Amino acid sequence: MEQETCIILGIDPGLANTGWGVVAKRGSRYRCLAYGCLSTPADQDIATRLKNLHDGIVRVVERYHPTELGIEQIYFGANSKSAFATGQARGAVLVACAAGGLEVGEYTPMQIKQSVVGTGSAEKEQVQYMVRAILELDHQPRPDHAADALAAAICHGNLRAVSKLIEEQEER
């Protein structure tokens, strides 16, 4: 039976920097198609920054045609102002992906680490190492935001596979 290839967009949202990564998943194997980071200058007004993030993700979706999205949820630490800005950026990105018809999976930082490294308490360096290994890259994805986005895409692919297995078992 021929395995289908799924194109997954991963997003690490942020107002100043939104990392993105596109992977192709076939069976249990991943291949990196592209990655990058959209940056917005702090001296621009918020509406312009959000529009630029939205438009940038629209261009990524139009170029690589992903059908699914893995996006990191907001971590509400001590800095609520930062979390609010990240939430706004995340919203702009989600609207762009919804317009592209992507199926959305949202994951906590702990879920992403667990899925990629095997432990939810993994350090950033461990996640980056595993992203490089899983995607068989000859270099470390840079900047860190792009590596985190690739990790979100891998997490989505892994958890999507598990949920499909569960659905198949339930149908039997």
C-alpha cells in the first residue's frame, strides 16, 4: 500500500520573530522542505506588524501548499505583556492558515519537547539536536525560532499518526 505524503507547516509564533518550517512526512520519515523566520521591527505599529506576519505566512502557504499546521501554544509565564503580543501574532498566523484551509494542531512547549526528544523537560539544545537528526540535516536550523517551528511540525506529524491509529482501532 502506497503511503501518502503529508506537508506540514510548523509555527513558533512571536510578534518580533515568528519561526516557520515546512516538512514532508511519508510514513515515519520526515524531510525538510524549507524554514525561515519572519521578523517585525518594534518601531512599527502593531497593526502593520500583524499584517506583515499574516502576509508572510500566506506566502509560505501559497508556495509550499501544506495541508496541516502544528503551532505552539502560548506559554503564560511571568511576562503577561509578552504573552499578549505573542497571542496577537499567533492570531494573525492562524487566520492566514485558516484562509489556506490547513488542519490545525495546537501543542504546548512540553508536548513538542516530549514528541521530538522523548521528555517534556528537554533543553532547547536537545530539541535542536533532535530536529537536525530527524530531518537528516547537515547543519543546525537557524535562527532558533525556525528550529522550534520545525519541532512543532514534527510534533504534529507524530501526534497526528498516533491519533489516526487510535481512530482506525476504534473503527474496527
